[in-house]
Amino acid sequence: MQAGKLNNRITVKKTTRVQDQFGGWQNTADYNVSYWADVKQISGDITQENGKRSLELQVEIKMRKKSADGINIGDVITVGGNPAEYRINSKFDSVESFYTDIMATKID
């Protein structure tokens, strides 16, 4: 893959579980990190459950392996200036091309 194809800026939001004043747990944003990546929309299925329609949007994100080493499954990603958030479902490291493929689903 050519480096020029990594033309989308993504921001990864790391979350941390913090105890609230009532003894429960809340997920709070710990810090944000930005990377360059290639983002492709894979599928967009419309499903209906209990009379409510929802769009399940899947994206594939390809980025450099060294950059993706700090990203974990379950982290939240935003692409460019778009406010839509995607949760990481899977991560695959390619040994021969030094790139990582990440699959993520849009969060409602």
C-alpha cells in the first residue's frame, strides 16, 4: 500500500472505568490520539428489531502497524471532522505488509 492512500485523519478515544460517588462505574474518556489511515465503508445493513429500524454501518480502517499497536478492541474512533463514532470490533496485524486492518461498527 502506498503511503498516499492513508488520507483520512482518525481520532482514537481511550476510555477508563472510573468509580462514581454512588459506588457504580462509569466509562470516561481518558485521552485522544490522532492517526492517518485509509477508511472504507464495507457494509450498511438496515435492520428492524421490535418495530425500530437501525442502520448498522461497518467500516474497514487500514493503518500502519506501529501506529495501531496502542489501539485496543473496544476503543472508539471518529473519522475526520465527522461526529459519528465507531467501536472497534476486530484487529488484524499483517506481518508482510506492516499494516493493520481494523473493523469497526458505527455507534448510535
